[in-house]
Amino acid sequence: MKIYNEQITLQSEKTREVFNISTRVKAAMEKSGFRDGIILVSSLHPDCAVIVNEEAPGFLESLENWLQEVAPIGGNSRLAAAAESDAASRFQTLLLHHQVVVPFTENRLELGAGQSVLFVELRGLRPRRIVVKVMGE
């Protein structure tokens, strides 16, 4: 199996922001020259997530509400007292996960109808790096 690596850099303009990175993931797959395999997409930050889901406004609003309910910003946490960063965003990353694996076949991402690869910024206003590792033949 061969491997192709690439990094994506994003800069959010809001504290919370969702970026559809599907076209950039597909571009990395195409640059690899592989026709079949898997792609690992992973955030290099403890307060960001990568998910596969739809980008519909209703879903994104519900996601925001759910995250705030389960791991509220300003919630009581020893991490919040011990670290400069917001503990809620780190717990929210645990709920969403920092990486996904997307299969591809015949140069086509294997995503369902309406699905996209989304980068979820949970504590923004800074540059973020995402690793895209394409493995295949």
C-alpha cells in the first residue's frame, strides 16, 4: 500500500464555525494518483473536530445546541481551572472526534447522499491544521 500526505490550513472568523472540506479531501485523493483506498482526515488540535454528516443549517444548529447541552461552555471543570483553554471545547471534541476515515473507489469518495467531510471549529479565531493521509493503490 502506498501513502500520500497533505495538510490543509484553515482560519476561522468566528469562535464556532463549520467548514465543508470535502473538495479539498477529494483534491488530495486525486493528487495521490490512487484509484482505491481510504483517506484519514485528522485535526491537529484538541479543540476541533472532523465529522462526516450533512451541512444542512437545521443540522448544524441542532449540533450546536446539543454540544452546549452536553458540554456547556463555562461549565464546572478542573481542566478549566488548570489550563488557559476552554475545557468545554475539549470535551466537545471528544464527543465529535478529531478524525474520520473516508473510503474511495474508482477515484470517487464513498459518501452517502448529502454527506460531506466537515471540519468543526470549537474555539476559533486562529489558524488550524488538518492532516489528510491517502492510503491506496
